[in-house]
Amino acid sequence: MPIRRLPPETVNRIAAGEVVERPASAIKELVENSLDAGSTRIEVEADGGGLTRILVTDDGCGLSADELALAVERHATSKLAPQEDGSWDLLNISTMGFRGEALPSIGSVARLSISSRPRAGGDAHAILVEGGAMGGVGPAAFAGQHGARIEVRDLFYATPARLKFMKSPRAEQMAIAEELKRQAMAHEAVAFTLDLDGRRTLRLSAEHPGPEGRLARLAAVLGREFQDNALQIDQERDGVRLTGFAGLPTYSRGNAAHQYLFVNGRPVRDRLLQGALRAAYADYLARDRHPTAALYVELDPTYVDVNVHPAKAEVRFRDPSLVRGLIVGALRHALHAAGHRASTTVASAALAGFRPEGGGSPSFGGGYQPGPSAAGFSAWQAGGWQPSPSYRPAAPMTLPGLNEATARVESIQDWGAPAFDQGASQPTAGAVFDPVDFPLGAARAQVHETYVVAQTRDGIVIVDQHAAHERLVYERMKREMDEGGVVRQTLLLPEVVELDPAEAERVLAKADELSALGLVIEPFGPGAVLVRETPALLGEADAAGLVRDIADDLSENGQALALKERLEEVCSTMACHGSVRAGRRLNAAEMNALLREMEATPHSGQCNHGRPTYVELKLADIERLFGRR
């Protein structure tokens, strides 16, 4: 078959298929144009799932009559400018768009009309494009002082085959709403509204730029619960800054749909984020649970390539390991700083389970506050008694060497009551500290020999003694393993593992890191790795399977997670079996010692499987259960 030159209209429709995949894609491109125009208000309307009609209105800089004619031509853009030597720099992109494809692509497959009035002044003008056929520019009515009004009708009417691949109107509406929410999360200073089939489904007012405004915007999009259970992130390394918010481990979801990454204000989908979140939360969540997070990466545009795909939904970092390491490190730092804080949803779920006798479901007000939180802990310290710098829970548990297959844990009864130096800590001379002012309060009872009930100044705390003690033992085991190193066992017969040459090279490049975790490997010819030693904790480990899992992790995430996760899983199992069990009767000193140890141990708000270790109920909420409020 001879080679033929395709006609321009066919070329345009082929290109349009890359940029405009579905109605949500068209709205994404139009909204990004509005953002680049400096808009502070963007209104979106969509009918019939966006296939019948799309309308995007903004208050940006607008377009003049001459610019309107250029705007609908392919590869015409105001966002790139030639350099002094006449070349065009595609590595220093500071705008959302830059390819000059969106408007002509939409116009080639739909009926597109654009009316605009420039901010610089002058009359409003409009242009119409139908199936790639461009009309002339003429005067038009325009309600605003400046900005643009872009209407798209009968999307894909010029390519009817594409309509067969569209989903239901409801599914397309959900995709549109999700896309607009992503844009709104990235630009909190811009007001957004969305109408679907004439019904207002989203209305977001502009927020002040900065962490507080961003958190308010995230709360409006993701829900108030996210705001109550979010940890602030703000770290910088080698010119890359990471900000945003991540949820507490106990505020987790069943899928990864609530994980968002923004790079220089651009919503992107990147496997790097999922791998980094998995690594950061691996110690706190079960494998079938996923954290929530909205993370914002800011770096020099020359260090990230946004010209990877016409849809601009993917980026490529010049140094992905730096970005990944920053995300993992910042998240772990925030999780550590959260201390024993648990999510407010734990208490809300507990309250929802109560049903007053003889009545229906109680209705709770919106005044519930998280607790005890890091902020609450600071307020407790500032407002009353503080433990002295020498405070430590007395007589901590001791563990034998970690190279044993099982661990024996000393009885909790050996702890004794914690000793405090109250001398310089008293707020006033002669004041007596009341234990209910501790974040987790004073133990009052043990219920069913499983749950410790403690009284706080403004509520009660119910602790699952086994889950709480399991986390305490686990954290101590990890600390001792870090201090003493991972004990290794030498294989009687070293095992040769055959890999793809590229996989073998990646694994061998991490030899030092793996050695620190107890796995000693060395090269054994092209595409082969020799395993000499394995972590003693793993017992009779499948060395070949472990190395292959590590190779897969390195290929997908850039880090050897498999070995670390296996070690942590063994430690978690040992901690579970070595912890005080449900059904064990505790005396008052033992229960209070457990509470004080929880307050001093990071991550004690959830067990090793991501379940909460305690529930706090505020007195006000309890009173509502009995109609006292």
C-alpha cells in the first residue's frame, strides 16, 4: 500500500483523540486555559454528561479579536516565547498549558464558540468553529467586564465512533466533578462552581493563599473529617519543597482514590506517589488500607518534564529518588510528631453505634473536636502540670535477642507504677496534679478484662489493652533492632538467584542497604545474584523469592520494600504474640502504666494492623446520648 499524506482535518481529529479523551478532558483543558489567564473565578456547566453541552466562563485577561482567530489554530499559544538565540525552551514550563492544542482539538470534533473581552479594554468579539471549519470573528455580547466564555456543543459529533466508547451520563458527570475538584485543590485562591444538568453540585469560594486556605479548600472538597484528621507537611530538600496534608493512619480508606499529587500547581497522576505513601505508612496500615493525602511539590520547572503526554497528566522528574525520598521522609516525620493521636472518626463511629433505649438514633451536633491530639497535648502541657524532662515510664519491658524465632515479653505486671518528678513542674506552689489531666486520663476500671476505661478532664477514654500493648512492644522491638542492627544467619549453601540483567543490576546497586537489613548479596555473573546471608528473624526464608520481590519493588517503586516489610511483619507478629492478651486482669497501677506508656510512644493511636487502640468520647457527646443537652 503506498504512503499517503493525510488531509489536515483527519490529522486534527487524530490529534484531538490524544488531548480530548472524554468530556472531563475537554473541561480540564478549558479550565487550565482560564487559570493561565489569571482568572479568580471559574464557572463550569455541563449537560448530558458533557456530551450535549459544556460551558466554561472566567474573569481572566480575555482575548482580543486578532487573538481569537489565532487561538483556534493548531500549535498557536501565548505561553511559549522564543529565546535570544531563536530556539524554543520546552524545559522551562511555568504555565498549565503550552502546546496550543486544546481549542483546535475541541473545535475539530465539536461545535465550539468563544466570546471574550480583553482586560486591556475594547469591545467583545466571538468566533465559531464547527468540526474543524473555522468561521469569522465578529462582535458579541459579553456580560462581564473582561474574561472569556467558551461553549462546546455536541462533543464528538464529528467523530461518531468515539461516542460508542463513552460511559453513561452519570459516569461522565462523576469524571467531570472529580477533574474540577482536582483543579480546585491545586488553586485554593480561585473560586469554582459546577452545574450539572442545571443543578449546582459544587460551589467553592476563593480562599487565602497559604496552608490555612489550602486546608479549608481541601476540607470543602474532601470533607470536614479530612480537616480534623490531617497532618500538615512542610519540608524542603535540595531545592524541592513538599507541602500539603496527609491523614492519620486511623483515617484510612479502602482504596487509593483519595491520594492526590500536584507538581507546580498541576494535578498529576504518578506511581511515585503511591509507592512513597505505601513506604511511609507501611508500619501503620494493613495492606488492604490506604492513606489519604494531598501533597504539593514545588521545584524549578527545568527539573521536571511536563511534556510527556499531550494530556499533561504525567510528569517526569529529573531526580525521582530525591522527590520520593522527600515524600517518605516528610510523611514519616509528620506521623512521628502525631504521637498517640487517633482520628476523630473513631469516636464518631463509636457514638453512632449507641442507641438510647426506647428512642431512635440520636442526632449529634457538629461541635466534636479531635482528642487527644498533638495540639491538645501541647495545650495540656501549657495549661497545667508537665512531666519533668526526666519522665520515663518506670521499669520498661525487656526483650531477648531478636535472632530468636519467637520473643518472650515480660509481664505487664512487672512494670510498676510510673514515677514522676513533680518538683519543678507544679504550676503553683502546693498544687496537686490530678491524673485526669493526662491526655489519656486516669484509669478507672477494666471491662470484660479487655478494655481499660479512663477518665479525662472532659470525657472518657476506652483502650483496647491488647492492641495498645502490641504497638508498644512493636515500637520497642523496632528501636532495639535499629540500635543493635539486624542479626544475620549465614546460609550453609549460598543460593544463586537468576534475574533479568537489568533487575540484577538494580538489586546489586542496593547491596549496602540490603546488608543493613540482614540480606548479604554479591554478583554471580551476568543476570545472577548470590545470596550468602539472610535476616535471622525470617528463619528459613525463601531467598530466591525474596530477591525477586525486591527486584520488583525496585522496578516499580525505586526502593527495596519487600525485605523491610517482611522484617516488620515478623516483628509485628512477635509483638502480637508477646503482648498482654485480652482476658488478662490488670490492676490500677498496671492500667495507668499502660496509659502513660502510650502517651510517651509514637504511633500508639493504632495497632500494628492500623486499627485504633483507643476511643475518646467527649462528655458533651455522652450527655447528648442521654438527652442532657
